[in-house]
Amino acid sequence: MPKSTDIRIKNAACAVEPLPFRAPLKFGGRVMDKAFIVNVDVEVESRDGKRHASGFGSMPLGNIWAWPSEKVSPEQAENTMQRFIDEIIDLANECGEFGHPIDLVYHLSAEYDHLAKTLSNQLKVPEPMPELAQLVSASSFDAALHDAYGRLHNLNSFDTLSSKFMNYDLSTYLDGEFKGEYLDKYTLRQPKERMPLYHLIGALDPLTDADVTKKIGDGLPETLPQWIAHNGLTHMKIKLAGDNLDWDLDRTLTVNRVAEEAQVKRGCTTWFYSVDFNEKCQNVSYVVEFLNQIKAKSPATFERIQYVEQPTHRDLKAHPENKMHEAAKIKPVVIDESLVNFDTLQLAREQGYTGAALKACKGQTETLLLGAAAQKYGMFLCVQDLTCPGYSFLHSASIAAHIPGVAAIEGNGRQYCPAGNKPWNKRFPAMFDITDGTVGTGILNGIGLGI
């Protein structure tokens, strides 16, 4: 039976704004020094037509990460992704169906692949838009729809995920293992009060004063010890090359040496690292060798490594030889770029991955579904961002705070594009004024997405 809580999209609109960077970010052999933010507003109405509400979503376009290609230039990818969200907005405005946001996004996303192929042909792009790029492009709309639904019912969006609101159980979107289950089983009614923040150490980031070739001079930290002291950091994510073992070993050990000196000065005895190869490792043997050598050279560094992120190529089907079982015996190995739907999560598990990186930029709907599945399978969980500033970071943090088992949240917008935080700093100081290495996620309990 249709639910009285269902909504229909009345109007959707998007705007794109440039996002300046204070410093370049290098990952996976690519450098990002600018970006665009996609902002989406969605107005919805109740089934009886008597109530209306508006929701908002915001996310960086992220083409460098979502669509790396030897055939498509970054500019082509960026333009195509911008055009794609325009197509999604048009599709949403033509949708006359009522439903829960999960239903509506699930229905509309069935058209994404066809839209992407048609758009690539129209723009004469030499390859179709990848599914990851589709999700990133549409994520602002997805977020805005969930936000609007929560606001219409005067509830936090994470409190609208039970059978009272959802029309179908999780078996409709995942498989029969989830029959009779709803997303409220896999989310928290109250957000975690505080969460550790993962600080990013990019491949170009200076570790010490000697590494600084040209000062930025904007008053923010410029070296790792300065950032540790400034934010009281306890979690650091190290970007590695993946195709240069000596460099990766030296970089990791140097990070630890510099971090140790800084942490001793402030009396900190416990902190953690994650290591991210961004798909550049040729095989799992590289990862195993890296971890074994780190353990032999510096047991303390090894113990501080919390997990390993996406070491080999994102196309799991094309590279079935890249099984992670041996590495996963040593540390959790987390799937990231490959994780775009339930099928890829299943395949990743078969290939030995033991963790999942959840990201707001893949869409609120997909993230909730994958978070539920990963929990059921007992996987290690983390929430990472796409250099998300302002509202997009708050959205990402709200996901992390409402999903059980998430270890920490990454937030590097403050490092590379802090200008995007300015409109939000004073409204949410607990999220942006960081002094003890944590963010105050307990405040993300408002209506809609919690912001």
C-alpha cells in the first residue's frame, strides 16, 4: 500500500561554483589544484499535496578521482560530468512518482547509464562515463532529496529509514539475505558525539620546514608538525606511489619519524595511520612486501597502520588476479574506487577485501545500502571524503556519525580548499575548530541531513 509519508519531486535545480585550492593535492600520480562544487536544491510535496519542503545537497565534482583516463582529458571529464547532473535534474523534474527517497533515487538511477552513454555520444567523448563518475555527479541531488524528505517530516533523515517510512525492505535493493530488514537496523538514532578526524598527507605535502619550497603564507599550517600541533591530530592518511617501493617505504617511515617528534612535544602517545596506494600497486605482493618491510624496519610504524586502502586497479572484473587475501591477513584492506554498487561489494569480498570506504560523494542512497551490507558482513568501515568543504563535509560527517562501526572520518577540505568552509565555520565551530584531533559530530542531529 502507498504510504502517506511518500513524497513527489516538485522542482529541482542545480548551480556550479568554482572551488579554489590553497595547495595542490597529489594522489595516484595525478595532481588536483582546483575543483567545482555542485549545489542542488530540491522542493518536494507530500502525497496529499498539503505540505512542501526544500532540501539542499552539495558535493565537489571530483573528476580527477572519479574519471581518470588516458583517452578523456580532465577538462572533458569535468564538462561531461557537469552536463550529466543537468540531465539528472531534468529527469528529476519529469518524475511524477511518489515514494521514499530510496525508492525515487533507485528508480531514477536506472536511467543513469543510458543517459551517460547518450551524453558521451553527443559530446563526442571517446569513452562512456564510468559508473563512479555518474554517482559523484548525481550525489548532490541524492543528498538534497533525502534532506527535503527529512525536513518535510520534521525529522532527521536517518530517522526516516524504518518500515514506517520505507516502502520496501532491503531485499529489494540488495538480496534475499536482507529480507525483512530496513536501514534503521544499520544506522544510529543519535549521532556519535565526537569522532577522530583523518588528516591527509598528500604526495606533494611538505613534512618539514626543509621541504617547503614556497610558503603559502595564509596563516594556516604548512608542514606536518604544524598541522599536528594546530589540530591535535591522532589520525593521518598517507598517500603513496604504489609503483616505487623504496619511495613508499621512505615516505611512510619519514612521516612516522616527523610525527613522533611532534607527538612527543605535545605528550601524545597513541595515534594511527592509513596508507592509500590509489590503485597503483601492480599486485598484492607489493602490498605484502611493503607491510613486511615496514614491520621489520619500524614495528611502531607498523602497529600504527590501521588499514590499507585500494591498492590495485579499480576494475575488479578485468583484474581477477588481484586478490587481497594475503595482505588482509596482515591489515584490513579497504575497497574504495571499485565500490559503486552491491555487486562490486560482493566481488570485492570474494577477492579478499575486508573493509569498505563509504563516501557521501557516491550518493546518500548508495552509501546507506552499502553501509548496511558491509555491516552485515562484518567488514571494517571508514568514511572518507572527496576533499569536501563546508556543507559537503558536514554531510559526509553526518554519515560517519550515524553508521555504527565507522572508525574515523576523513576531512581534508580545511587543508586544500579552506575557502569553502568559511560560510559554515561560525555556524558549526565544533566541526571546523579542531584542537584535539576530533570533530563534534553530536551537533549533526537536526532535521534533514542533520545540518
